[in-house]
Amino acid sequence: MNAEIIAVGSELLLGQIVNTNARFLSRQLAELGINVFYHTVVGDNPDRLKSAISIAQERAELIVFTGGLGPTKDDLTKDTIAGELGKKLVLDEEAMRSIELYFDKTKRVMTENNRKQALVIEGSVILKNENGMAPGMFLTTADHKYMLLPGPPSEMEPMFIKYGQEAIAGINGNQSRIESRVLRFFGIGEAALEAKIEDLIDQQSNPTIAPLAGDGEVTLRLTARADANSTAQTLIDKVEAEIMSRVGEFFYGYDETSLILELSKLLKSRNLTISAAESLTGGMFQQELTSVSGASSLFKGGIVCYSNEAKIGLVNVRPEIIENYGAVSKECAEELAVNISSIAKSDIGISFTGVAGPESLEGHQPGTVFIGVHIKGQPVHVEKLSLSGSRTAIRSRSVKFGCQLIINRLSATRK
């Protein structure tokens, strides 16, 4: 079965919100063995929605709609679909009782237009909305299946998982399953990684290998189709093993993880604490680290020492280091890393100093970065990088390289 997802809402076209529903539904449908070949976004306009439906009917058997089920005049999804299918909208009594109960419980006056949310297309299977008001719908014609879901992800996702999957499974039969796994790599470019596995990509059929670059990282999405989940996973395992034998040194995690999350997990597992002294990154490392839940157990604190005066006065860098070697130097990065770990009494100290650009500094070109790492009981280590890209990209990638550097050094001295 092939599917198309149509998201309805002018706010999506205006860029006011991101269409996360399409990503969620594509994953869920893939697990049910359903191919999603098209994503469509259409504004709150009945003529354009009719056109989108007509096009989708030519290329998909299952059409899934999100949005446009609310009480206002621009919520026109079910009205338009009902008209296209020659069906009436009827009142769903259970949905109406649920809406009335909500207003009664919240002591709010229900306006007449809220009754619109309880209208459903006649003959459809009702998908209960246990997190909002408007119910979803699923209906079948001779040639197509239609599913209507609310727009807010907090309503749509639980509705699809609890009721939508079951409705589709009932008509989809014993189809094959699609399983995917994302491998994440850092420290190697997309072209270089692809060159190392080019023969695997050329030979791919099942599983497929899809490279994707983004923000200094490279991901490989491995997708397999089989009659059972375990068989698909076995197919993916085999290809992953071959990929790892070639570029495993750059691998850091699976699926939706990140370098900062992997670093946090490693620090927690080792019961280690960390502190940071940041110059060119201006606190980005600390911001990323503290965005992770439970960071208080591992992050001791940090100092943004952007000026030379701050490096000397706050992190105790010796003035002669700045005078003899400069702030952008191996020697400065060493003192920053060692001193911040001492000041914060942490097991690890990390420092970032360098030139983010666009102008050069102390004779160094933009992208020159020194990252210092001091792990208790080990000699301080400094990594010099020559990065390219915008000022923002250089700072962001410096933080990621810092995470990778600590991960690699801790992994090399595994307890």
C-alpha cells in the first residue's frame, strides 16, 4: 500500500510552525509496511485542498490528513473531503458529550462553533481524541482509504498510536515490515565517508543506505524490508557491521542522539564531573551540556573568559602565557583546562580558545581552534583544529569536537 500525507494549515506554509507530523507519520506508516512517497502541505483554502486531494488520489491508496478539524471557519478539512466524496457530516454524540464535559469541567462557556468539532463524515470509523476535542476519522471507498487526524502533535500522535494503527492494520493485511536505523558520524565529511563505502551504496537493494550531511555531521540511514521485524534487523546488522569495519572510528551513536547527549551519558556512567572555560565558544558548550536532563549531577560550572583580562583574572592564566604565546595558543588552552578543573573541583576540565572570524586574530586565520582537555590523573591534552565555515558554524563545530575529544580519550582509558 502506498500513502501520501497531506498537512492542512496556512501556518505551515508561512513557516510559523514546523511540520513534525509528517515525520512522525512517515515513521509509523513505515513500521506498518506502508510506503510514503509524497508529503504535501496545503493552506486553508478549499479549492487548493480539493486539488491536493485529486492529485493524491492518482498516486496513493491511503491518504492521511492532519489539521483542519477545529471549530473555526478556516478548519475545512472534513467539510472539503466530505464534499469530494459525496458524503454528509453527521454529529458524533460521544464526541459532543466529551466536548460538553470539557467546558463544564473548566467552567467555561461553550460557543456554538465548538459543536463543529463533533461533526464527522458519515460512514467513517471514529478515532477518539483523548487529548483534545475533535475526533479523528477513517473511511474506506472502493479505491482509497482516508484518515483524518487533528493538527496538534499532542493530540495527533497518541490518537494515531492508539486508534489509527489498529484501523490501518485491519485493512492492510499481512504486509512486510520496514525497519530503519540511523548511524551517526562526526569528524569525517560526507564525501570522504561515502568514498569509503561507495561499493556498498552501489550494491544496495535491501537494506538501502542513505547518506545525509548536516552541521558538521554525517548520518547513514539503513532501511530494510522483511516479513518480520527480526529479519529486517538482521539484514541491517549485517550491513552495519561492514560499514563499521571501514568508518567505525568516526561513529558516535544511533538514531536521535547527539554528541553532547553521548558525552553526558558517558560521564554519568563513569560518575565523572566536568567544568569548562570558554573563549571563542562564548558559553555554547555549557549551554548545550545544561540542556541535557540531569546535567546538575555532572556539570560543576564554567567561566566565559572572552577577554584576556578574564582569562588572567578569572581562570588564573599566567600573564606571561598571553604575552609569550597569545590567547590563541596551545599553551593558553592547557592552562585554561587545568585551571578550570582546579577552580571548579571537577574530574575533567575543557577549554576552547581560537578565532571564529571573520577577521584574523594574533596572526591566526578564522577557524583556528585550540581545545584543551584535562582529565584527572592524566597529562593535559590539546587538539588544534583548522575549521571552515561561518562564524556560527566554527563555534558550533568546536563544541562538537570538544565532546568527541573527551569521549575518545575516556574510551581509550576505559575503566
